Amino acid sequence: MSTGKEFFAPDTVYVSDKTTQEEVFNEVYQDLLKKDLVTDDFIVNLIERELNYPTGLDMTPVDSQLPNIAIPHTESEFVKTTRIVPIKINQAIPFHNMINPDEELQVSFLFMILNEDGEAQAGLLADIMDFINSTDRKKMLEFFTYEDPKQIYQFLVENFKGE
């Protein structure tokens, strides 16, 4: 059993005021690139992959009060580490639904997966869903209102458990 400390880093938790997918992706990419966690080609592949394989998740089946999330990611060749990058979006932006790609969802939180080891991708996705499903509802609803990266990080370290 892993802990949140292994999946998250305090310097890669973001809160964004951007209003489009591309702007959010670019903002985070610039910082990840500066920190040498991704390659130059990361952004192009991230945007292209999101177009072809949408990552928006409708959270209403879990709880109608939870905001929709998205789990953007790209191939392992474009990243230099394995971690989950939480991104709180202050103004919900449209993402296409992973399960029903024609449907657009308003998303206000991203769990971006950086995965050096291509094999673990599905595992990380499952870990994120387990985290959302197994964490106390009230706590989860409160978590999605946080706007301080330190607070977001702290919550994830304390509550996220992976396989």
C-alpha cells in the first residue's frame, strides 16, 4: 500500500484561473518543463491525446454534489517522473466525457497523471477513483473547495492511498 507522499509533490500542486483546457495545460506544462519533469513535446501530445481520448469524468453517479473531474495524461516517453499533479480550476471548463466522448462536462478539478512507467497508468487511474469513492463525502466536498495548494497537498497526503 502506497501513501499520498509517493504520488504528490508540494511543488506540483496548482490552482488555475485559466478558462480553457489548452491554457490550463500550457500553464502547468511551463512549470513542469522548468522543473525538468516533462519533455518539450509533452504539451503537444497532452493536447492531442485529450482530443482523441477525452478524460472527463462525470461524478454525479458517485455524488451529485461532487464537481466533475478530468484525468489528463500522455505517453510515458514525454514525462521524466511518476506522480499525480492536482490542478484546481477556479472556473469550470469543458472536457469531453471519457465514457461518452460526445458529451461535454464542466470540469473544475484535474488529476494530471505523469507516468514514467507506462504500465502503471491504469493503476493510477484506479487509485484516483478509489480515493474519491472511499474518502468521506463531506471531506471530499470540502477538499474540492480548497484554493490553497498547500491545503490541497496536505489533504492528498493524508487521504490518498494507492496500491
